[in-house]
Amino acid sequence: MAEQSLLSSERWLQLHGLKSKKLTLKQILSQIGFPQSEDYVTSLRRLVASRYADGLFPQIYTAEDGRLYNLTAKTELICQFVDYLTQAVESYKQRMDWLTSGSRQIFGVILEQRVTIVLDFGDVLMEELNLCRDALKMVLQEQVALITRFNMIWVSAEPVKWQEYAILVTEHSIAAAISWIEKMTFEPKPVREVSGLDALLEAGKDKTIEAIYYFVVGDVPQEFQKLLLTGVLEIPYPVCTVSFNARGEETIAFLKDLSTKTHSRFHAFAERTECEEFSAFSTEGVDGSMTWNSRKLKGRLPPGTWNPEGAVSLVTLVISSALQYSLEIKDEIGTT
């Protein structure tokens, strides 16, 4: 599925969706038959449907547009559409599986070639810290490794930059970034004292990037939210927000709003129950070889978020319904 990298779902649907393949119900019916015509009869003051096709062709009524279609296609053509729709079901499932696996489940899909990731661990729990680091390593290896330039900035009283400006992506720079994440120290405080605005503004000064990804662990205190919403408007780039283990709906709503104001995207992620070890590529010359955890997520999403599992079910249901509909049409034509 490597060809899906840097491809938004909107663009994917334009290329591979039912409409692009002429497989919506209306498009299929137009290829296997024709709608019953209606004309307004002045003397009757109502629409009157033609009757000449009654008994000549199988007929199908569609709730989608409220029209009656006369079916003229042979069974062989109907069978082709059954095959096409079966393939479409599989294609949608593969896309949804890809979107909800690996680093994409954690971070969404990075669509730009030059980005800065701002890391806000201000509300992280100590038991989450290693998991957050593991998640970021996955993002670096699976997605950042496929783009051209990147940088990272750690939110603190004085923002900590990994590099002064975004640098070229190479195997060495990815390994160095992983090493930097592992060595960053974090001391939890009873009350969060720093907002992520300074780090975001610092990221916005880099003229070599296209977008900023704001990775937020836990919740954003209400007293910082208005400051951030106002401040991000000064940033000349989209600020995509990524929520990691938010505890409440208010943070989810806030991060959605922040991304909307900068014409960008929002992603949310929560709860893990399983992990498996895998070996990373060699980092010789930086920190030797490393391994980290690839987390497989289960359970609920943060409160207030859209559920991709439900979307998978919905897409499958819609396409399966269309598939069943084609089978019914095939059966009806086959019996005439």
C-alpha cells in the first residue's frame, strides 16, 4: 500500500471511489437500462408516466431518486457489475485497514513533503511516556521517512528545537531524530505551566516547511485554549492537530476548532491493549541498532471523536447493499 502515502482520502475517492468507476446505483442503472419517462399532462394537471414498457422489461424502483427503471441489459453484463462491486468492497476495506493501522492510526496521514512536528507532552502521565515515544518513532519510520524535510520542537518554557530549520530526510536523520526523542527528559508537574503557543510560533518561522503537526498528549487546560486559538492565526502554515489520549471532550473540540481555523486536519487516538516488538533499520553511527514497540490499538476513541470502525461498517454496508441490489437485478433479468 506504499502508493497510498501522501494521498488524502478525498483524493483517493476521486481516483478509486464508486463514482469514479461509474458504480453508483444511478450510474449502474443508466448502463443496464433506462428510466421510465414522465411528462406533465396539462389537462390532468399532473405527471403521467409512460406505460409502453410495462410487461416488456423487468422493472426496478429506486428510493434514491424515486424513479422506475426498465432493465434491458443481458445477464452477462449484470454479472460484470457484480464482480466490479465485489472488487470495490475489497478496495474500500483495504483502504480503511491501511488508514487504521500502524502510525496512521496514531497520527493520521502526513500529506505534505516538508513539516515540523511540535511535541506537547504537558499533560502526559508517566506511564504513558514510553508509549508516546514509541508512537513517535513509528511515525518517523513509517511516514516521515517518505517525505523530504522535517524538524521537531519540544514544548517547554523555552521551546527546544531538534534542528534550527527543517532538514533533509535521510536514514541517518531519521535515526538521529529517534535518538533525540529517546534522550529527551520529562518531569511531570502537578499543574501545567506552559502552553504550546511559543513552540508553534517558533515552528511558523521556518520558511522551508509546508505544514505544522501539533502532537498533544492528554488535555489542554482551558486557560490556554483561547491563547492558542488566537495565536495560531499568526502562523502562515496549516496547523494539523493530533490528539493522543485526551481525557475529555473539551480538548477534542478545542483541537478540532484549532485545526479548522488554520484550514488543516484533526486526528485523535487513544487506548492501547496489545504490543509487539519489531526491529528498526540500522542506526549505526548514531545509537547502534534499536527496537521499539508497534502498538495495536483496541477499545474506545477519545470522547467526541469520529469512529473509523463505524465508517468501515457503514462503507461496507452501503457497498454490500449495492452488491445485493445488483444480484437481485441479475436474478430478475435471468428469470425473464
